[in-house]
Amino acid sequence: MENIILKVEGVSKSFPGVKALDKVNLELRSGEVVALLGENGAGKSTLMKILSGVHKKDQGKIFFEGKEVNLGDPKESQNLGINIIYQEFNLFPDLTVAENIFITREPRNKIFNFIVKDKKLIEEAQKMLDMVHLNIDPTTKVSELSVAQQQMVEIAKVLSMNSKIVIMDEPTAALTDEEVQELFRVINELKKQGKGIIYISHRLEELEFIADRCTIFRDGKYIDSFIYKDTTIDKLITSMVGRDLDQQFPRVEVPRGKLALEVRKLKEEKKLDIKDFNLYEGEILGIYGLMGSGRTEFARAIFGADKVKEEDIYIYGKKTNIKNPEEAVKQGIGYITEDRKKDGLALGLSVEHNINLSMLDEFSRFSVMNDKSANENAEKYVKDLRIKVPSIDQLTKNLSGGNQQKVVLGKWLGKNVKILILDEPTRGIDVGAKIEVYEVMNRLKKEGVAIIMISSELPEVIGMSDRIMVMRDGKFTGKINRQDATEEKLLSYAVSRK
Ligand SMILES: Nc1ncnc2c1ncn2[C@@H]1O[C@H](COP(=O)(O)OP(=O)(O)OP(=O)(O)O)[C@@H](O)[C@H]1O
Ligand SMILES: [Mg+2]
């Protein structure tokens, strides 16, 4: 067909110990969205990195607009018009939003080439921000932005390039529902302009808004392609995981235990204003709220990560005054953050090291690590959580996004936690792995751990929680039992009524 802009034929790629891609195929036409689907570690990001020139293929052919191209140099891919929005952010935190958008392409003074035209830069950046309806000052430093805002800046950056192919690798993982709608609007706009889009996401419910075709990879292999409107989500899932999944949310019933955490009052400078929050042993308490509602601030305050103004908090009936995360951990509180790259993981260290990181004190005496137990511990969690990795010595940065998230989980599971706060625990995790994470949560629940699950995925909140609390503007605005929970109800508490 003439409007095929990209054709990948039999492409393979190996890393030491892993065959990431084994003769995969992919076709993309202009004006269409191809959703590339597959479990964690299926090879999706690896192929995208080959297309964007970060990795070189070992084997196979790639045709761009009918001509065979070699690829392997990011500049070359960019010049061809292949642009990528990465799964893990790629922005420079110390530069401004405008500088990040136009990095290496800053409008320069024609004669004095080294002078970057600041005013022009800011104006141009503003245009891009307007396109994605992101209401921030282009001179803000990226480090001051939320995860979601950073993601929108990434998107604005790609829009500013003259692309023919736009690759989005889990672009919505950090976005709120509203921002996702905004992104879909942008995608449909790009489609109309005749661009080809490769869209990677683990949120299958998004496909109906954008996908024209779906291509499935499994364990580095090409499995199948479907026209989206001629298939079903069940078929896609079966094809992704290679087996039928019977239950998406395997909730277990556990009798509620003692009152583990009682927050009578919690106030922080900016927005938090919490009263009467109770959490019991053996329950999963879901906290739902839109981004910016104060969910993460609440978690951080409990964990002693941020300063609070006023607090009256009890753990197992004893008044506490947690000043920092170390104290929180000592009191048996665990916290898995939403931003694994920033707080959760040491990407430059091995999987073993990361799993054992938060528990060094349990394994070491006089800070000499006992190799054997650390090793066994890491092996155990890699196996339990089915972390896909050739060995526990692998550097964490080389793991697929979803497998990184599982390492974060493993890191906390070994700890003797009584109260566990999970902030977006299944962000970026595939359907199969999600169930594995839920099962780990169930196991902890049965052991009597009190779990707070912060999530912006409504089906997950409703499917896994025993009770649900909804946040808005730093306050809890609704309390709902699981039997009464509906998406409409949760949303109505979460959205401000003006
Ligand atoms: N630089 C690297 N060095 C070693 N192994 C790597 C590297 N990059 C990826 N891999 C491995 O290649 C395989 C495919 O990873 P990839 O990131 O492409 O998966 P993915 O489909 O994007 O998964 P996810 O949905 O979790 O993001 C994984 O086993 C991963 O650990
Ligand atoms: Mg990936």
C-alpha cells in the first residue's frame, strides 16, 4: 500500500543474556494510530529505541517511506521525522520548560549563533504549551513540575518538531483523566495531519478512543495484528498473555483487624486538611482523587517526608510524631511512591542491590552486607513477583518499565511493614503483572498489613478496595463502602462543584 510510512521486517535485538526482540514486524500508515501491546518486557520499548536511533538493530530491515534505512543515530531518526516521547522522562530538571522543549534547536541569533533568542524561545514554547493546554510559565524549571506536567512538556516538545512518525511510550501513565482527554485530542489532531502514531500503553480501555490497529508482541516475538474495531479487548489480552485470564481483580475477604493508623488531625502549610482518617489491619483502603487533589501530599505527610503544621496521629493507639522517613520505617510504615525514577529506585545499581536497599540494616552487621542472605532475598522476590531479568546482578535501568515497578515493590515487601502506602502501584504494569501485584497485596492483607492504595484508575479502586475515600483540594470529600461504589459516585466526589 502506498501510504505505508514505516515497515519493520524481521528485526532482532539482543542484550547480554536477553533476546529482547526476535524477528518482529510492524507496519504503520500515515494518519493512523497503531497500538503496540504486550506484557512487561515484551520488547515494545526496545523496538521504539531502535526506531529513534538509541539502539542499533542486530538483524532485519526497516523501511521508511518505502526506502530501506539503517537507523542507529538519534539525529538521523529526528531528521527523518521520527520522534519519540519516552516512557521514562528525558527532560533536564535544571533547565526551564522552554529550554527543554527546544533543546539543541533553540532559535538563535543569525549572526551571533551562540546567542539564544530568549524572547523568541519563550514565545515559541508558549505556543506549544497552549497546544496541549498546559497552563504553566515557560520559564519554570522542570524540576518544579509534577510528574504529569513533565509528561505534558515531553508531549509539547515532540509537537514542536516536524514529525512524520510520533512514538508515544506509555504517555498516559502519569496523566489525570482530564489530561488524557487532552492528549487524545492532540493525537486525533496529529492523525488528521497525516502523521503516523505508534502508541504504547497498558491501559487497554484507552484504545477505543484512538487505536486503528493493534500489534501484539510477546516475549520479544511478533504475535499478531488486529483491526481495532474488528476485535475485542478479551481477544487482545489473550493474545498478549498467551492464556485466558479469569479474574482481573482477585479481591479477597479478610476480617478487619485492629485500628492501625488513626489520623485525628493533619494540617500542612499549603493544602492538606485532614480529619478523622482511620485505617485497619487487613484492609485495603483505596484513596481516589484527581491529580492535585492532595493524595500524594497526604501519603508524604504520613511518611514524614514533608513538614506538617499540625498533627494528631496514632499508630496502634500510640500517639506518634514522625519527623522523617527513617522514623516512619522504624514504626513499620512503608511507602511506594508514584515516581519510581525519582524516589523509588537506584537505577544505576543492580536488581539485588535495589531489593535489599531499604533493608540493609536487617542484613548487615556493622554495615557489612551479608552476601548470602541478601542474595537469597533478592532471588526470592524476583521469583515471587516474576520479575523478568536474566540475573539479579542486572542493572535496574536495563529492566523494562513494568519490571522496574516490581523491583520497587520487592524492595518494600521484605521489610517488616505494618502499614503500607502504595501510590499508583500498577502504573505502567501490564495486565498479567497487575494481577500479580494485586495478589501480593492480598497476601499482605491476609498477613494483617493495613494497606492504603492511592490510585487514579477507577476500575482498580473499585475492584480492589474494601473501603474507598475520595480526596479533593486536600480534604476527604467522600467515604464509600465497596458495595456502594460506582465510577459516577467516586467522580462526583472528586470533581469540584462550582
Ligand atoms: N539496555 C538494556 N540492557 C539489557 N537488557 C535490556 C536493555 N533494555 C531492555 N532490556 C531487556 O529487554 C527486554 C525487553 O524490554 P523492553 O523495555 O523493550 O520491554 P517493554 O515491552 O517496553 O516492557 P514494559 O511494558 O515493561 O515497558 C526486557 O527483558 C529488558 O530487561
Ligand atoms: Mg517499555
